[in-house]
Amino acid sequence: MTTLQGRVALITGASRGIGAATARTLAGAGAQVALASRSGANPGIDGAFAQACDVRDAASLEAMVAATVARFGHLDILVVNAGVGAYGPFLDLPMEDLEEMIDVNVKGALYAVRAALPHLLRSDAADLVTIASEAGRRGLPYEATYCASKFAQVGMTRALDHELRERGVRCTSVCPGGVATDFAMGHGRTPEMPQLAGMMSADDVAEIVLFVLTRPRNHRLLEVALRPVTETSWG
Ligand SMILES: NC(=O)c1ccc[n+]([C@@H]2O[C@H](COP(=O)([O-])OP(=O)(O)OC[C@H]3O[C@@H](n4cnc5c(N)ncnc54)[C@H](OP(=O)(O)O)[C@@H]3O)[C@@H](O)[C@H]2O)c1
């Protein structure tokens, strides 16, 4: 399969940043796209279905998936992308930021899969793509809680690969380094910090997601790690 014609993709966190770029790219490749975010905003994608959905709320995700299937008839692709980040010395991190990272990045990912999986299992070409992070592959300084949440996403996706591979659902973690979005500034980052220089674009990540989804179905990519050339491969 070289295009996404006939496939339906649900992307969480699709109102801006990597999620919006991914939705635009998948729609450009022929997919019908459903866009979930708290605002419910459509970033200008013709024919897309957008609905307000807070991934911290399992019922909100169930409603999003049901509305997507009602609109398009089926669901073949889930991109778990909605995420938040806050950085700084561990003890300085406000408890609300700790809770939000776990609620959005960990519980939100699990809730999204729970809601979408019954439909993915009915598809003859199903994919789960989790937008995790380099922070899901290695410990990064001043990012303990964010790393914990991203390791959780990678762990979930790896485990689901074992469970779902023979049932026709491919599971892939995409692990970017710095991407120039609103998120990249996060809480606790300032423009002069070295990790903000020379970042990738949201479209760079979207192209990787499209590559993952358009591999022939005799194989799958388990994990794709990408980093800007300005970032080291350690630390
Ligand atoms: N930017 C980077 O450097 C980078 C690097 C590696 C990995 N990532 C990962 O990539 C993903 C996307 O990040 P981004 O850089 O594109 O961030 P972004 O520009 O801040 O966009 C985040 C998206 O998530 C949505 N969102 C936030 N909380 C939500 C919630 N509770 N329920 C539903 N949607 C929610 C936001 O929409 P609303 O505000 O409308 O809800 C928005 O669409 C995240 O998982 C992030 O961890 C980012």
C-alpha cells in the first residue's frame, strides 16, 4: 500500500504542532482524518472531522471514536500524539504539572488505545503510532517526569506489538528529539537553551509517520528515532 486512500485515521492532539502536521500529511495521502483536541479546532484540513476531546477523560475518547466511526464508517489508524511537557529540577516541578503529564501522556495514551482498538481489530490494515520522544528512550536531565511518561508510552507500544502483531495491528513508536512547536518551549525552558537551536519541524515528524504507515504490510517499524543534527545522540 503506497497511499492511505480508503483508510481512516484518528489523531489526538491534532489542533496544532506535530498532530496538525500529521493530520494534514495523512489527509494529503488520501486518508480521512479525525482530529481530537481539547479545543476541537480544525487547523484548516478540508474534509476533516474535528471534535473537542480531552484525553484525560476515557469517556471523552470513547465519544470521539464513536463519532469518528459514525462519520467515516470505520477506523484503521490511531496516532497517539496529544502530550504535555514541563521541565526543571525534580523537586521544583509543581505537583499539578506532574499530574498533568501522567494524566495526558500516560493515561491519555492508554485510554485512546482502549477506545480505538476494537475498531482497529476489525480493519484489514490497522496501525497504531505513538508519538513518544527521545525522552522515552533515554533519561534526560531535568525531565524525570516527562521521561517517565514517555518511557510508559514506548513500553505500552512495545507490549502491544507482541499482543497485536498477529491480529493485524502494527504498533510503532516514533521518538523525535526537538521539534519547533509551542510545546518545545514547555514550562521551564527559555529561548537561549541549546536544545531549542536547529530543531526539526512538525512536518519532518509527519513525513516519518507517513513513511511508517505506507510500509508494505509484510513488515513493520517498531521504533523510529529522529533527532536534529544540532542535538547529540547521548544524554
Ligand atoms: N515538540 C517537541 O520537541 C517534541 C519532541 C518529542 C516528542 N514530542 C511529542 O509530540 C507530541 C505533540 O507535541 P507538539 O510538540 O506537537 O505539542 P503542541 O504543539 O503543544 O501540541 C499539543 C497538542 O496536544 C493537544 N492536547 C494537549 N492536552 C490535551 C488533552 N488533555 N486532550 C486532548 N488534546 C490535548 C493540544 O490541543 P488543545 O490545546 O486544543 O487541547 C495540541 O493539539 C507530544 O506527545 C510530545 O510529547 C514533542
